[in-house]
Amino acid sequence: MLRVGSSAACVACRSLVSNNMGVKFRIPLQKLHPLSRAIHHRYSGNNNPHRTPHRTAARYFTSMSRLPMRPLKPPPGSGGHRHHQQRNFWVARLAARLLRLRYILLGTAVGGGYTAKKTYEEWKDMLPDFSEYNWVIPDFVWELSEHIDLDKLAKALPEMEEIAKLLPDFEKIGENFTFLKGLLSSESSGDPALKATDSSTGAAHDASDKQYKKSSDREKVDQLQEELLRTQLKYQRMLERLEKENKELRKVVLQKDDKGIHQRKVKKSLIDLYSEVLDILSDYDSNYNTQDHLPRVVVVGDQSAGKTSVLEMIAQARIFPRGSGEMMTRSPVKVTLSEGPHHVAMFKDSGREFDLSKEEDLAALRHEIELRMRKSVKEGQTVSSETISLNVKGPGIQRMVLVDLPGVISTVTTGMASDTKETIFSMSKAYMQNPNAIILCIQDGSVDAERSIVTDLVSQMDPQGRRTIFVLTKVDLAEKNLASPGRIQQIVEGRLFPMKALGYFAVVTGKGSSGESIDAIKDYEEDFFQNSRLLRDGMLKAHQVTTKNLSLAVSDCFWKMVRESVEQQADVFKASRFNLETEWKNNYPRLRELDRNELFEKAKNEILDEVISLSQVTPQLWESILQKKLWERVSTHVIENIYLPAAQTMDSGTFNTTIDIKLKQWTDKQLPHKALEVAWETLQEEFARFMAEYKGKDQDDIFDKLKEAVKDESIKRHKWNERAMDSLRVIQHNTLEDRSITDKPQWDAAIQFMEETLQSRLKDNESVIRDMVGPDWKERWLKWVNRTPEQHIRNETKNELDRLLKLHDDHTAYLASDEVTTVRKNLEGRGVEVDPVLIKDTWHQLYRRHFLQKALTHCSLCKRGFYYYQRHFVDSELECNDVVLFWRIQRMLVITANTLRQQLTNTEVRRLEKNVKEVLDDFGEDLEKKTQLITGRRVQLAEDLKKVREIQEKLEAFIEALHKEK
């Protein structure tokens, strides 16, 4: 029998247990004890595929019990006395015996060495070649062996006595197998695996067949199946305990970064490198064209089929938002699973880590995923193609990349967009069309198979089933509700749905409660399958059940597909990079390859330089521009509403009173607003002027749209300080109340300002009259143009009104009714029919010209009137109140311009600079905005070059790390 505590027996038992349960211990055969390797080869079933683990184990332990025992060694010193006495014999006899002993020892050593070598070679040849499975064993295991105390590890493992308690009676099981084989072979039915038995048990079959009747035979078959299940459950519990201890040990090892164990970091970063490549591809190639053929696991299924629950079981955390019957997955979620010391989750674009062992962090993570989904969905839509990237790390998690897609629906319900069904179909097809994508098809086992939509879709994308894994969920409900459990067997054997798959799995993902924990769901799943007749009756195989076996199978398929396709994809991007670089060299040989972000930064610096240039404008220039623009804005109101009505009065007192009243009203209501509008427009125009001047200095025209948008948005956001209006109103009111002209230069400046204003108005008035009456006789003769009938009537009316003004030089601004009648009759006498409204309109323009001409004449006379004004000669014949009015207006313009200039340079320019910076920062964070404003083939080519280079570099780094891991 095997010695208790023997390392060979321990490893042999562990190998036996692992083979029976379908779980692989990742221990290289080269490091097993020679006896363990012999046992593994002899009884692993490689020579006979029909040999079952129980029978082979039973035969092994039975045969081991019959091995002859090695004779015990004699006690120390029992033969030493005789030899001591013989040493006293003669020297010659001693020498002869020594020479004879030398030959005996030499021959024994040579023969024993040859025999040992031959035996070693035989054992070595008997072992299968597992070199192709070295990639399954993590690299850190070899490094780990140098840092772990094996004696302590051996003590931590369960003793042989504990394992022996769990082992069944293999001799009894062997006899039962012998009986079962004879029973089933006589009936020519049953499991083919049980028909293969050793020739030595044939006689026992004949004897047992005569002893038992049919009824007792069936009972024994049932008892045997129950015993096998109990044995399987014992193995499962022992494996779970060992795996738990292994998980804790791996967690401790992963945390010991300071002891030089860095190979695990390479292992951990391998999946991260691959995930980064997929993230870049999702941004670069959102339409998933032929360039994106990198593998990922695409999770598809009908709505509420349990896709998200399966993914949570693989990730070992309830990380997704849940709802009862409503659509929760509204956009693709890419989940990168990797191994790590702590169970955490993190978004690609966020630095926050969610501790998945804490319920509050899990709730926050679910809430964040839901917010991101809703944010990605555009207005009027139900689902979005924008991918949410999430990384999940934890001890014992299988490394892979999964993409959870919105569930396929058959009907669009109220509240959904009309194209929701087609959008989900097209999105699912786009992911599944990738020839290297692994399709994880989720089917709800609790509903009728005929209601499945996703199976038809998957069969269209992968008709041969070379990259599809079928998962039947809610098997507990299916077993309870289905009248024929054999229908489940048809599904998992691929005989019910018109689709093919690499493998079929049946899982249970809880009782349907959102508050269940992952551990509770695992326990429920294990309890269900342990007690389910689906396993007991052989409808399901042990390796086809539980999400744990599913995750192992999916991970193996994923990495196999990665190894087969990643180098080919790297070559594709290498060729694409060469083509893009060639196009750039031919079209833009002298320009740097600046992508959109780099171009934006360059434009941002130029715009900020232009804004800073505003502070370099001199105060004199600001005031000159402001004064000119302000007068252009208010001159019409001053002339039409203030000066002309007051000037038509007959005495200076009435004139001054009217002027004061109108100036006060103007200052209180309109003037401050007009002044601020002028200041704001001036700031905008100067800002635009500087940007235009900078554009001429060898500027790239690719920035034009961006600069225009920044300027418009900055101006839109800028709000003038309202408190400045009140202070400006007070300043303007005090300025206009002052009538004291202190010196002759101010008087002359006011007269000049008045003359320029009146001459400008008179010029405009002459132009209006010319358009009314048409060309004069010179133009008609020289340019061969004629008057229109209306112009002819206007001309006749003008001539008649001119005669009236000559007769009455001091006529008022309005015609009396009898005067209108007289003019009309006079025109009718000459055969001209005219409307009274036309007469009044023509009179308005003629009187304005007449008044302006008289005002200019009076202005010339007032050039020498400063003496009378200074002496306060009110009753003098030369009254120049209109000059004082224009002086007051001119002084108000100067002081207002000075006040606005101070506000501009001290406050508004700085606020505008701040607004421009804020707009640039907002645009910099808005990728869609940058894409709209910085466009062109040159930009797109630079973007493609950057992305392709980045993808190629990431792929090469990933391939290098992949080769190192092998």
C-alpha cells in the first residue's frame, strides 16, 4: 500500500481527483515525482479512451495492494561484528576478497545504472507530450518556486488520511463496473463508455448475469449512479477547498511586489495591453470595417435572456444595473477581465477604483454605468453604439475581453424609438461579422425554444459554428416547467436549434432576485446541479454545467483565437501605415504630421496671442474709435430730435429750455445704453481686426472655422458689467449740464464740429432731393437719361415750393393747409396733378435744406461771437446758443469715450480673455466640436497615421509579451 504522507501518493490522488472532475491543476508533468508520472500515464486513460477514472483508480489501488513488500533492512550493527572478526585474518586472504568485492561492486553499479536508465527511458516514453499546453501554466509559477518554502506549502495541504476518508471503495466500484458492463452488454444498450472493460472481468459478468433478475439489476444500476454522484460531490467539495486555499495563496503572492516577483505583472498587463488596442480601435474604426478583426467575446441574446447575469457570474460581481423586464443594456459595454490581488473595477477614462467587495461601491458602479448609458443615447433614440469600457480585476478571474450588447427584441414597445429593433440587429451583426469574434449565444431555457430570435441571427453570422458557444440559462426553471426534460438534452446536444456551436453549456444564474450575492448564486447553482436529475440521468455532462466551467472554456477559446489571429492583424496595420505615410509624403512633404489635438493646441496659442494684443492698443486709439462710433450712433437723434425742434423756436430762452429738457430725457433713457453698445461693438471689431491681421502673417487657413467659432462663442458669453451703466449715466448727465466754454480754442472746436455735422447733413439732404426730382438738364443732355413721371411731378412741386421759400425766408417748418391748397392749384394750372401728401413730403426735405444752409451761415458768423458769449451779452444780435449745444455734445462724447476706454482696458478686455480661454477649454474637451471645426483631408490623414502607429505599436508590444508568456 502507499505510504501515508508520501508526496507521490499526494500528487497522484490530486491528479486523479482533477481528472475525474474535469478541472485542470496547472502543474507541469516534468516536476512530478517519477511514480506520479507513471501513475498519471498508466491510469489517465491516454492508452484506452474508454477507460473511466473510477475503474482505473480502483485497479491501481488494488494492484498496489498486491505488490510484494521489500524485505526490511537488518538492524544497524547486526552484520558488523562478523566483519570485524574477519579483519584479523591474513593479509593475502583479505586482499583477495577485496579484489573480488571490487569487481562485484563495479558490475553491480554498471548493471544497476543501465537498468535505472532503461527504466527511466521507458517511463519517459510512456508519458504523453504536454509541451503544447505549457501556455496554460502561468510563467510566474516557475519564478514562484524559487520564493516559496515547499515544506510550509506541503504542511498546508491536507494530509493523506483526510484525502483517504473522502475516497470511495474503489474495489467495490470496480466490481460494480464489471457487473454493469455485463448487464448492459447483454441488453445491447447503454452508455458506450461503460461497455469497455478489461478482459479479466468477462467471467464475472457471466456469473453475475445468472444470479440477478431484471428488477434487482435496475435497482443496482440506480444505486451505482447515486454512488457515482456522491463520489463526484465529495471530489467537488475537496476541489473547492483546495481552490480556495490556492486563491488565497495567489493573492498573497500577487501583493509581494517588493520580493522580485515581477512576472505576474507581465501576465496581468497582457490582457490590459490587448484591451488598450481594442479601445483605440473602437475610436479609430467605429464602423468595424475589415481592419478590425481582433478577437473579443461578443455576448448576444434575446432581451431578458440572462446575458448580463452570465457576464456578472464570470466577473464574480453584480456590476450591471438591473430592471424587471425593461431594457437596461442600452449601449455596448466592453468588460476587460484580468487577475489581480484585489477585486476592483475601473472605467477606461476615469481614475476611480470601485471596490467590488463593498456593497456601496457596487451600487455606485451600477449607477455610474446607467448614467453613462443614458448619456450616450442621443435624443430621440433608445440605444447607442458608443462603447463603455470597463476593467474588472480580481483573484481567480479568467482573463478575457467581453462585449455585452443590448438584447435582441422582436417588438418595439411604447417609449422606444421606431428604429430600435433594426438598430440592435445591425449593431449585433456588426460585432458578430468579425471573423475572429467569439459569439457567446445566450438562450433563455425557461421559454419556448421556438420564440428564440438570437439563434437565427447567430446561425447567419456563423453557420458552421466554429466560433460560437451556446449557453442555456435558467435551467432550474426549465427543469421545473418543461414536461419533457429530454428537450433540454436536445438543446445542449445541438439537436434542437438550427445552429452549430463549439460547445454547449447549461447554467443557473440565481433565483431572479436582484439582491442575491455572487456567492449565494454559486451555492444555489451547485446545489441545483447536485440534486438535478439532468445530471443524475446523464442528460447533462459534468463539464457542461456551471458558469465556472463556462468561463474556463470561453477563456481558452478566446486566447486560442488571439494567438491564431493577432500577428496577421499586426501585418494588416503595418501595411496600412505604409500606405498612409506614402500619401502624406506625396501630398504634404513640407508639413509636420499634426493630428487634430495638436492642431487645436497650435490654434489655441494663436488665438490667445491675438487676445493679448488687445491690451496693447493705445488709449488714444481706443478713445478716437469710441468717440467716432458713438457720434455715428447718436448724431441722427441729436439733429432730428434735439437740435432741429429747438432751433425752430424764435427766442434763446425757449431754445435753451427745450435743449435742457430733451438732453435730460435722452441721458436718462437712451444715451448710456447706446454708449455701452458702441463700446461692446468696438471691442468685437478690434478683436476681429487683430485676428484678421494675424491671419495675414503666414497663418494656416485650416484654423479659420475654429477661430470664427471661438470669437462668436466668446462674444456670446460676454456680458457687460451693468453697474457701469449707472455710473456712466451720472457722468453724462453732469457733462451735458455744463454750458461754460472757458477758452477760444474750445469755442472754435465746437464751431468746427457744428460745421462738419451740418455740412454732412446738408450733403445727405441734397442727395435725397436729387433722387426725388431726378437728373437735371446737364445729366439729361450728357448721359441721355430722362425723368420718370413721378420725378417730373416731384420736380414741379419742388419748383413751386422754392418760390414760396424765397418769398417767406423765415417760414416755419410746417406748411399751413391753405398753403398746401395754393401750391396744389398752382400745379393743376400747369397741368400737374399732385397729392397733398407728396407736397408735404417734398416741403420737409426742402425746408431742411433751407434750414441747414441758414444754420451754416449763422455758424460762420458765430466764429467771432466768443467775445459776446464770454461777456454774457444775452440781448446781443449775435446769439450762438446752437454753438454751445454742440460744445456740450462734443464734450460729452470726449468724456464718455474716456470712461468707456477705462472700462474696456481695465475690465472688459480681461473678461474677454477669460471667456476666450474658457471657450477654448470647452472646445478642447469636446471631441465632436473639434471634429467639426478642424476638418480636411490633411487632418484626417494625420489622425489615421497617429492611430495606426499607436495600434501597431500596441500590437507589437502585446505580441512580444504574448511570446514571453509562452
